[in-house]
Amino acid sequence: MERAASLLQSVFGFAEFRPGQAEIVEAVLAGRNTLAIMPTGGGKSLCFQLPALCRDGVTVVISPLIALMRDQVRALRAAGVEAGALTSGNTEEETEEVFAKLDAGVLKLLYMAPERLASGAAVQLLRRSRCSLIAVDEAHCVSQWGHDFRPDYLRIGELRRTLGVPLAAFTATADEETRAEIVTRLFDGVAPSTFLRGFDRPNIHLAFAVKDTPRSQILSFAKARKGQSGIVYCGTRAKTETLAQALREAGHGSVAYHGGMDAEDRRVVEMRFQREDGLIVVATVAFGMGIDKPDIRWVAHADLPKSIEGYYQEIGRAGRDGSPAETLTLYGPEDIRLRRSQIDEGAAPPDRKMADHARLNALLGLAEAVACRRQVLLGYFGESAEPCGNCDLCDRPALLFDATDAVRKALSAILRTGEWFGAGHLIDILTGTATAKVKERGHDALPTFAVGRELSKPAWGAVFRQMMGRDLVRPDPDRHGALRMTDAARPILRGEASITLRRDTVTSAVERVAVRGQVADEDAALLSHLKAKRRALAEAANVPAYVIFPDKTLIEMAERKPATLDQMAAISGVGAKKLESYGAAFLAAINGAVEMLHPARMRLVGTPEGEVFDRLAEVQLALARGEGGTGKPLSCPHSTLRQIAERRPSTLAELDRIQGMGGQKTERFGEAFLAVLRGD
């Protein structure tokens, strides 16, 4: 672990591990089969990238999307790591370069899509390349009933057995059922070293709102965050295009993304999102899993997601850098009806449909929560938490009321109409609205006609929506979406149980408009200048901006204002390679002109030896002509000063043996140099 900690600083620029990383790195380094469930933005990639640098041979990384692989390879190369990818998007030159580096034994990480495992040539390649570890990113894709299932992930277990090497699997979300499936399919049912590092992302603000002119709600949310990178998820391809157009008309940089687009058009959107600040992508769920962009500041759902796991994955793309991020999820009765019908009309067996209904119920329970949303979300994943103070219900507690009487009236109306009608018709009956449809069916003569006049139609809509959220009623696709009562509703109907609901109306709650800036006002101009410098360097290198430095690193630069390369090396995210490549440019952006360091001194930047080198250089300058200032000029090469700083001789004899010293130099500088080394 000592070498791993050293590489963490020198290659990746981090002074210490994030919570939970060290134990996982240690297990992978020890060659143990490992399963790690970590929150998005928790640093999963480093948990296999760092061991790959410490282990002999090649680490093969199975990853689901080309964009994800290419981004990680770019970032690794920018940090000085030999990495490559074999994907269908490679040019012939790129593929030949990867093969050449494999043959030369210099490649440390090889990224591959799971589809390549179908070829026997892939196994032969990995054997010839001395593959010593398999890392599986997005391991939940192995679950056949999961939201991101990839059939070729089922080949990974066989690959592990064939190569006889350890396997480390990583994912950001996996409930107990999915974890069991991962163990069965990747580890032959033998439990690996498992690390469950918590699902809490405390920097992400959670919020839900009932749909009320949803386009206006999304436009308002985006307006309050103008200039920040964001994603809007939609339930249909058509909606992505119309909403992206509406955002453009409102003055935002916005593009649509969905599975019906040409592959090249999708790739262009992905590249733009990686490289441009403030771009909004309006997408279906086809977008996101391969996006490794750390500074996405917000994620909005224009439609209800499919499950709580899908919701968690999608909002988890915001705030990966640990800085504040925000979410908004819109939902309404039509969303719930659509998701129910998708389940009921699917090809899954009955027990799987029941499990999927339970997952949707969990999401609806989160949407209709009466207290802290984070407690509900973490509770689903088996974690307990105190009220978070960073969700809409902590910001503005829900107004509650005893809804037992209202729910009993609604259930009675459902039963008295034979469970053949939807919420709209039932609300007309309850509010005494004698429409032609109500009269035609004689429902104006029912005992429940007009018994709910104390509530408005929007209020009754909220009651029915929350009843569906509590799984008291379900739309029946065989009856064109008519509501049918579930067993959970019967105790309420019989007067054996009470129920509390939120006093919602269709009018959405007042949303937070004030958005905290990324830095203090006095540092904002410098941060903008640093971002402009980053953009210019990224465009020149043809890489995404965050490959140069992520926002979090630039923010720390703007706040701490390093004046030297040594101080720059202490900024989180500035490793040795990036310091060498970009340190002077960003120092110049912060301070103006920058004095360049000799290469020998550059090797000591950010280390205690660098300070020793500087003191030795000062002493040498003072004694260059002897104590009286009249002697023959003498000096030591920079490489000699570096060796003295690194080796720290304690006697004149040891000092004299260092290359570049000896004779007159030891006589003139020796005692003074030793005093520096002693700290006198």
C-alpha cells in the first residue's frame, strides 16, 4: 500500500484516499476477488486504475460504452499512464498502437467492450499480453432483469475462469437481489470480498414536483442555473427534441440525444457535452452511463424514471466532483399509468412483474414522501440516516392532513362503478360534476355522487395520485387504464386503518431559485479566466476540458492562488505529469509571468526535498566567491544539488562522494550544506 499511496499523489495528484477507497485498493492489490458498490462520484475507477499501476502485467477493464472507455483512456494518458482501448470506434492506427504497446509490454490498462469477449481471439490476446487482473465497470449490467442489462456481460465469468486471474467488479447501484446475481454470474456463487460503501451523495439536492405545465417547470429550473452543465431526461424521443428546441429558444445551449439518432450524431453530442461548459443535453435514458463528466451541476427528469435504481443512477451523474449539485423530478398520474402498463405488457414472467411493480412503488414512495427524501432513498438501499437538510422536504416541510375520509370516498366510488373508470371520471362523480358521461351511465344517482365537494378537482387529483403512489390502486391495462383497488386499500375502506397524505395541489411548491456560486464573488473572475485557459488547452489537445483539470481543481486554484509550482503541486488533482504539462500555464494565468524551474528542480516539486534544494541553492549563491566574496567563483550543477537534497549526506566524506562535489566545492560549501540538511 505504500507504493499505492505514493502513486496516488504523484500520478493522480491526490494527497489521500477518499473514504472507502483504501480498503478496496488493498483487496485488489492482494489479488482477492472483489465486489465494490460505491456511490457515483465516489472514485470507483481509481480503485482498479491504481492497483493496475502496482501490479505486473496488464489489467483488462470491461466497460459498457465506448465514450466511457475513451474518456478514461484520455484522462489516464494525460496523467502519464500507458492505457489503451480496443473499441469499434478505433481507427486502424489507434488499434495498431494498442497492439504494439501490448507486444512491448508497456501497456498497463486495456479497456474492452463486453461484445469483444464473444471472439476467441480476445482470450488469446489477453493470455499473450499477461493479463493479471480483470476489472468490471458497471457490474450491475450482468443482471438480466436490471435496467442496464448487457448480454455479453454474462461471458465475463467464463473469462475469469479461463485466464485464472482475480476479478474486481464495481457498480454504483445494486440492491440485494442484483448483488446476488452479480456474485452468481461473475464469481460462480463464491462470495468475493464485498465492500458496500454507502449510497449517500450528500452534495446532491433532491427535489420532486407534481407536473403543472412541465415544459415551463423545466425552463424555469434551467433558467435559474443558466451557464451550468445539465441533463434533462425525458420518457420519449420526440419530447427530447421539442424540449431541446424550447431550451434553445430560451437562450440555452441545448441538444437532443436519443437512441433513434445516427451513431455519429450521438457521438458528436457526447463530445460536445464533454468539452463545452454550460451545455444542456435533453435525452432518453440512452444517454449518461458512459459520461465521465465531473462538473454536471444539475439533472432534471421531465418524466418519472422507471425505478428507484434508474433514478439513483441518473441523478448520480450530477456533482461527481463533490461540489453542490441539484436535481428536479417531475411526475404525474400519466407517468405512473405509463410505467405500470410498461410492466404489465412486458414479456417478463409474473414474479418478475411483481418485483418490478415493487420497484416502481418504491420510487413513487420517494416521490410522495411526507418527510426527508434522503431518508426514504437510503432506506430503500438498506441504510438509515438522519434528516439531511438538503432536499425540498427538509427545505420546506410538507403540509399533511388526515386523508382517511377522502380516500374511503374515492375507494367507494371505484367499487360502485365496477372498477371500470379512470381518475378523471371518478373525480367528476365525487365533485358532483354531471357530465354527459356521468349522466349516460347513471352515475349521478350513485350514493357517492357529490360526496367530495369539500375538495377541488386539483386536490382530488392529488389524492388519487398519492393513492397510486401508496399502491392502493393500480391502472389496469386490460381496462384501458381504469383504476382497480389493491389488497392494501381494503383495511382503509373497512375503517380498520387510517392514512395521512400531503396537502398537495397541482400547483408546484415554490422551488429554490437562489443557486450558490461555485466560488466567492471575489474569486469568480479568476475562475472564469482559469476555465478559459483550460478550454484553450483542451481545444489544442483535442480532449475534453476536464481531462486538463476538473472544475474542482480550478476552484481550489482560484481560492488558494498558488504562487509557485510547489504550491501548485499541493492542489488536489495536480499530479506530477499534469504539473509538468500545465502547471506553468495555470500559474501564469493566476500570477502573470512565472519563473521557469530547472528540470532537476522540477523533479522535486511538491516534495520536502524541493525546499531543501532551494535552501542549498541560496547557500551556494551566497558562498559562490567564498566567505569574503573575493575567491574564485564556484558552483555545483543543479543535478548535484538535487542528489544532495534527496540523499541527505550527514558527513563531509559522504557529501564529497556525490557526483559534482569533491575537492574545492566540498571545502567551500560542505559545512554550510550540512547545516541546511540538519535544519540549522
